[in-house]
Amino acid sequence: MGKRIELVPMDPHFHDITIALYQDSMDGGLVLRVHTYSSIPGAQDRVAFIAHAMSILGGMEAVSNGVSLLRFGCGAPHTLASRRVFLEACKISPSAPLEPKGLSIFDKKSDQEIAVASSDSGAYKVAAAGGDSARASAVAGGLAKLAEMSKSEMNAAQVAFPCGQPHDALVGLLLGRALNVRAALREDEMMATRGTLVAPSAQN
Amino acid sequence: MVTAPTPVASMTSRQRVLAALRREPVDRTPVCNPTSVATVELMDLVGAPFPDANRVPELMARLAATSYTELGFDTIMPVFSIIQESSALGCKIQWEQKDNWPTVKMREPIWTTPEDIKVPSDLLTHPDTKCVLDAIRILRKEYGNEVAIIGKTMGPWSLGYHCFGVEPFLLMSLDDEGKTKLCLDKMKEITVQFGLAQIEAGADALTLPDHATGDLVSAEYYARYLSELHHEFAERLPVPIILHICGRTVDRLGHIAETGMAAFHYDSKNRPDEAIHAAKNGIALVGNINNPETLFSKGPEQVRCEVIQNLEAGIQLVGPECAIPLQTAIDNLKEIPKAVRDWHRERTSVN
């Protein structure tokens, strides 16, 4: 099965089943496996849908010998980004249309359009329509945190994937979260502490 | 070290656990969680999710059995939560969903004075206590003498938190020692009645959580309020008792070791070597594998390291420090028995 890297304890779209993302090695590379232990009818279809949604939203490739196996074309694991893609894919209703998100978004916080320009070398430059360089840098910092991208030393609004390859769908998906990365991280923390039993004296 | 200097014949899980609780020689260190190893993935695997698995005997038994059948532990513990008898006492319960623990609404206490304390006539027939008794019967019937079945009955200090509220109960203990002792004395009958009923249903041993936790209750408090009561439980409940107290507790381990209880389920805030030293061979120790940082957040390699630390220190039963987080990965849990077996195999081959 490999190493479990993310878990959705209750799938809101399919009978509250638990679905997890595992990272495993195959043919000398790393693959991602969407898995559930549930055997209720339809559970495997739901898993297949999530894997398909991840391939579209995150720009990942389906591995030929398994419906729920995925990988990035570049061969890099992009672990943190994969977790985020999985979490976003689990939120999508099976009846919703699946399409990759674009490289621009309206930022309510700064009341302006934020756009990301891609290059072939896996670098992405964030720009704010109003010329707000501080906001552009903050969004770039958010992308760096969410996808383990490296920040450019020359330009605070530029980040790059360590694999040196472009991942436009992935950046498009993460851009919305990068606008408020603190909220995204807080949500992660809350998810992680849920399900931990504490002594009565420590309960709120 | 409890592992015999001369080889011990192969034991069943039940024999191994009971021998370790008596601090007698074992064929290998047993793997035990006296609290809970339920996870959301195990719930899916056997179709027994929370909250129903806390309220329906068949589901409770089915989920609990995964400890033995899927993870390879030597024990089965069906009482996942700490609220079953409090529900029977009349406390309001938030049952939560699959991914969270049921809790007592302690901000809505049911008692304020010792006179309020009444053991209801339906304590053992209330659906939430009867569920535990029925689940133990199912497990005993299904697994016979193969595996140790552990029950759970809450101690009076924990019941005090649940029924009086944490703050009022602690304030009472500061202001009025006599009143507090009277409350504890009355509540201890709940602990005994529920414990005896579980023994009758087939429990081999009982976990007795009594949350005199290191952060709020001092060693002096433990000696003043609980030591004598715990001694009484060890006398009145005729199976091995495993006391569970969270937090740093080495300062009171000497007192605990004198109660006559069989074992103490101890927290990772205490190092195995210092806990063994403090226990002075007066009580068996179980637990210690860290939950939030190791079992939940790290991988099998780190789990293995902590298991080995416990084995090297001579801890009698190895397992998680407390009820594991519901999102814990199955591979991390399976690593505990695997590491124990490997460690013993290596020692055997060296000798």
C-alpha cells in the first residue's frame, strides 16, 4: 500500500467513508494511490472518481495498471501539493463538472485580479493587476508553502518547482488557497487534532 | 525484565497478557492497548463506525476485534470511550460522528452535592452500559480463551469530573476534603458495580481510568484522595486491574505501585527507564508509545524505535500510551507487534 500521506475521515459525498492517499514506489518511481477500506457498494467508483478528479485538477497522469494510481509526469513526488490536490478532489461533488482551474483569480482581500505567468522551467511569476507587489509576493509565498516550491532570490513574487517542470493545473488549483494560506494551514491543523481523545480535565 | 531467562513454552495471547499482568515469565512481551485502538479506517474495514460502534454491541465487538485480527495485538478492548457509565448516570452526551470521540457535556453537570449522588437502578441495564456487557459476551463467545479481553470501568475521580464538572469538582477538592472524600466514596460503588458486571460478562482484566492527571493533580493529592480507593478496587475487583492516568506521573508511581493493582498504563511524558525505576517492581507497566507525535504523525521506523526503548527498559506490556487518535495509520499500529516479535527473535538468535 505504501505510506499514507493524507486522509479524509468522512467523505461528504459518499456515505461518510474514509478515503486516504498513499505514496508507493512502482517501477523505480513514486506513485499515488487513492484507497478506501470500505466495501460498501459504490465505494470503489467513488475512489476512481477522486483519482480522476485529481488527474484533472492537479494535472497528474493515471498510471496505466490501476484506476486509482496516479503520478506527476515529471516523476517528482510533490508530496505536499499531492495532499492538497487530494483534499480538494474529495470536496468535489460527483455531479460537478471537472475542469482545471485557470492561472488567474480575483482576490477579495486586495480587490484586484491576481495572475500567475508560467514558464517552461517550472517557474511562476505572480502579478497583481493593481501593481501591488507586496500582495503578489504574499501570494507567491503562499504557493511556496502549499506546494513546497522554492522562492526566487531575485524576485519575491516568483516561485519555482524543484523538478524544473511546469505544473499549470496544480498552480491554478492552489492559487485560490494561496490567497489565504494561513486559513488553509489552520484548517489542516484543526483536521489533524480532530479525533484525538483528551482527558476530561483537558476538554473544552 | 519479565521475559524468562530460560525459554517459555509458546503462549496464547490471553496467557501471555495475564502472565505479564502478574509479572510472571512470558514467551514474548505482549502487545496491549488497555484503552482503544479504533481508527476510522478500521471502522470502514469491518463496517462498524462511530458513533454506532459505541452504542450497538455487535458493532462494538466487531470493531474491537480488529485489534487482534487485523493489528496483531494480544488484547481486545471494546470500551473505546470513557463515557458509557456516565451516560447511564444521566450525563448529557455529545455522541459526535465517525471521526470524533463522544464526550460528556461537563458544562451541564448533573450533581452538585454528595447527597445528589445516586446509583441508578438501571446502571447495568441502561443501553450504554448494557452495550459494553453484551459486547464482552460476544467477544468471549467468539474468541474463547485465545485472546485477552479487557473491560473498562471509570474511577471516581473521572466520574467526579463528568458528573460535577471539572472546575466545580477540583474546587471542591481544594475547599472541602471531607465532602470530596464523601463524593468519591459514594461514586466508587459505580466503578465496582460496572467492573463486576464486566467480569461476569467475561472480561479477563479491567482498565480503570481515573484522571488524576499530572498537570492538575499532584502526587500528594493522589495519596490523599485516591491511593486508598485504588487499593480497595484491587481488592474488590477479582481480575487484574490496569490503572490509567494520563500525563507525567512518575512522582506518584510509588504510591500507585502499593495499591495492589496489576498494572499502570503510562504516558509518553514518562521515560520507560525512569518509570520502571519508580515502579520498583511493585506493578507492571504498559503503554508509552506516543500518540500525537509518533503514532499519528510519524512512520513505522519511529514507532519501532519507541517500542524498542520500552522493551530495552523491561516494560512488561507494550502499546500506545492512551486511546489512539482515530486517524492513526494502520501500518503504524501493525508495526508495534512486528517490532516486538523482531526484537525477541533477535535476542533469541543472539543467545
